[in-house]
Amino acid sequence: MSTFLYGGHVHANGIRQHYLRYGGNAAERAARDAVIVVPGITSPAITWGFVGERFGTRFDTYILDVRGRGLSSAEAELDYGLDAQARDITAFAEALGLPRYSVVGHSMGARIGLRAAAGQPSGLARLVMVDPPVSGPGRRPYPAQLSWYVDSIRLSRQGTDLEGMRRFCPTWTDEQLRLRAEWLHTCNEEAVVRSFEDFHRDDIHADMPRVRVPTLLMTAGRGDVVRPEDVAEIRALLPGVLVSHVANAGHMVPWDDEAGFYAALEDFLGAPLLQ
């Protein structure tokens, strides 16, 4: 049985923010903190729907379209920087009246969640960072090429199908490729370029000592995004951080090993996601 409730929009931090809401038993949802899922650089909310379905069995779950993606505001004049994206999260929670919530951010979304947590918002209860890019000033670059994103976005704007997407994501299933072909055109190229460039300009490590909520770092065994030496540095900057590892996954962790993703969360969010 689907846990999808509805999609909606809210005006928060001066923009239109679109989200998808998932949740099963109302009493069970009310007993736990809400969860806000913040996807990565070219992942509209709908592409995380399969995760929302599972999260919805345990939590009141909101998957966001980050500004410049999906159905959220994507005007050319918008600020697509990390600070604005982080303010979107806290403003979103306030606009919906969420008294306590956890943030689960993947890749770019993990960096957004970290920047938001560094501001110590009153409602934030937990932070999950799923394979966050650890690039930044003076650090090794993010192990992907900007052209990969730009070329695939331009192809999707022309109109393409799953076969057009397959050369960019050869290990994905037909269902995953079909959904990407359908929605990737909603990713504003300017927003994506700014976020990619900011992977190398923003110093997210400086945010870590200011985080005051329980935090889980999840790393991928085949992504080469977060290496063992990066984990050691993060442990030093963010004492008490929990670390989980999904050995069989690449950077797109739940796409590569969905069960491993849920297992790596254990009961960190307040309840296990695997029976």
C-alpha cells in the first residue's frame, strides 16, 4: 500500500518550495519527529519517491525540490548559493509548523543540511549526511565532471527517453532512467553549475564544529566521494558523529543498494526502516 499523501507548495524564504509528503499510520507519524529529505544536485523530489514510500511507513516525510529543481522556484535571478539553500530548509520547516524534524541530505543535500545545522535552528533534531562531497578550498576536487550534468540536462531539455539517459547512468534500471529522462529538464542549468562550482568554493568543514545535534555520516563503498581519511577528519571536527558504510553502493546510495541504505540508518531517526 502506498504511503504517498500528496504534493504541495509553500512560500518560504521568499520562494515557492515544492514538496512530496509521505506517511502511513497517522498516530505512528505523530509519535516521531518528521523527516525532511533533501536530494542531490540533479535529483528532483520525485526521483526519491521510492525512498519516501519506505520512510512514510515510519515517519511524516517531506521530500523537497531544492530551489532550481523540480517544481520549486527556478528563476534566473535567484540566489543558488549554499546559504540560501540552507535557509530554505529551516524556513520550510517553520512554514509547515514542524516543531521537531530530522534532515536526511544526499550529496549536495547533505552539504545543505550541514550548513543549516550549523545555524543551530531550534526545531532540528537530527542530521543524516549521505555521502557528502568533501571538496572545498584547497581540497581535492569532487570526482565528477560538470559536463556530465550539463550535457545530460541539455539532452533532457531537447526531449529524450531512457536510452538517452543510459549513457550517463549505465548501471541504472530502466525505471530509474525513465524517471530521470522525464524530470531532469526541470533542473535549472544555472543552479546546477553554481552548486557544482560551490562544491569547490564552500568550506563545509568549518560548519562541522557548530553542529549541536546528533549526526550520522553515511559513506558509499564505491563512490570515492568520502574516503577513510575524510571520515577521520570529520570525526575530529564533529566529535560524536556516527558513521555507517554501505559497501556495495556507489554515490547514488539508495539506487545502488536500497536495503543497505535503510540498514545503514538503523534506528537513528527514531525507528528502523527494515523489518
